[in-house]
Amino acid sequence: MSERKAIGIVETNSVPRGILVTDEMVKRADVTVIESCPLCPGKYVVIVSGYVDEVRAAVDRGVETAAAFLVDKVIIPDVHEEVLPAIMRNVPVDEIQSLAVIETHAMATCLEVADCVVKAAAVTLVEIRLSRCLGGKSFVSFTGDIGSVRSAATLGEDLARERGQLIHSVVIARPHEKLHRFIV
């Protein structure tokens, strides 16, 4: 078994099917359920963590169980240490230098984008907002110097676009200080 840590996400467009997916995923593999909950509008998400091989087995079973109700799925091996705290909105950010926000249609893609940007450039995740009260959309925000933020944003946009999930993104070079309290 691989010793690398990973997270896996299965997103469905049915709450009952999402609950069944969660049950099947944990019956199939030794994973920890990070999140299993309904999202707007009538979606359901399951996020699991564990060793790569176990997460892969759980996600494969989740996708099989989701069948026609599958919206998106992602496995992120070697998940960056900032991703889970950003999901929980528990990231201490002292300063917002430059800010990027990338919005996606699917939560699983948003998590993949977050992992990609924080691994690709010297940026700090601020938040990953997962589809709750967002009409099924998700977004990731991150900060750093303007060059790093622009570079990371381009990579994140490209990834979301390739998956057909990009809605919109912005980069703000120097957000006004009055905006900071709404960001962190």
C-alpha cells in the first residue's frame, strides 16, 4: 500500500444517492470521512482522506455507486497541507498582498484547483468555499506577491477550464484594507 496521504471527492446531484455513496466508500476502503453533506442546489459531496491506494479504491466505488448521479470526482495524492484547513476556513492569514479568487461549477474541481495553485507558486490559501449557499458553485481564494498570484491563478484557471468547470476568476493586485475583514 502506498504511504502517501491523499483526499478523494465524489460529488453527486442527489442527496439520497450521496448518502449511499458515502456508505459504499467506507465499506470498500479504510478511509476517514472528512465531509459527507448536502450542498446547494440538491447536490451531495463526500470527501475522504487516507493512503492513496485506499482513497483510490473508495473513490472508484463511490463513482460506481453514484452512476448517473455523478457530478464530479477527484483524487488528490500528496494533498498539500493547506488544503484541509482552507476547507474548514481555519487558515491564519496575517496579510493580503495580492488576491486571486477562482470560481468553479463543481466542488471537486475547486479542491483540485486549490491543491494545484498552492503547490505551483508561493501563495497561501485563504479559503475554499464549498457550494454551500452558492447555488452549487465553489471558489478558492489565495494570496501572495502579485507575480506568484497571477502565475498560480493562470494554472488554476487552466485546470478548471480543462475540466469544463471554470466560471470566473479575478486577481486583485492590492485589495483595499476595508475588504480584508470580508476575506479572512
